[in-house]
Amino acid sequence: MTLEAQRDGEPGFGWDSLTDAERQVAELVAGGHSNKEIGARLYMSHRTVGSHLYRIFPKLGLRSRVELARLVIERSVASRESTETVAS
């Protein structure tokens, strides 16, 4: 992410800093898919998937696919719980 993008109000760190494609890749990683499988699902090269992961990890302060999967799952559970609380 460039400094210009950060100045325009886009965060440079955290979940909100991810692009739509990066979020899709992260969700598929959490589903246990390989780069090759993710690439086939999103119509991109497995190398492009790797590039997305290379950018995702520092944005989220992570170092592995396992950490990424855990974060995505935790966010999903928290989101579901907050939705259920509001609905109650």
C-alpha cells in the first residue's frame, strides 16, 4: 500500500487494509485450500495467490497460513456471535 492510499483514509494495517482479493484468499486459506486450489477457484495463478499471501501477512502481523486461518475463523465466530446477540 502506498503512502498516498494511506493518506486517503485507507488503513495500512489490519483486516480493513486488505483488498477484496486478499480477503477472498484469506478465507479460502482458512478453509484449508492450497494455493493451487485457491487459484483455480478465483481464476488466478497459484503464484498470484502466493503474492496476495505475501502482502497479507505483514498487513495482519502474521507469519504463517495457520495464524491466518485462526484469525479468519476467530473473526467469523465473533461476527456470528455479535449477530446472534443483536438478534436476541
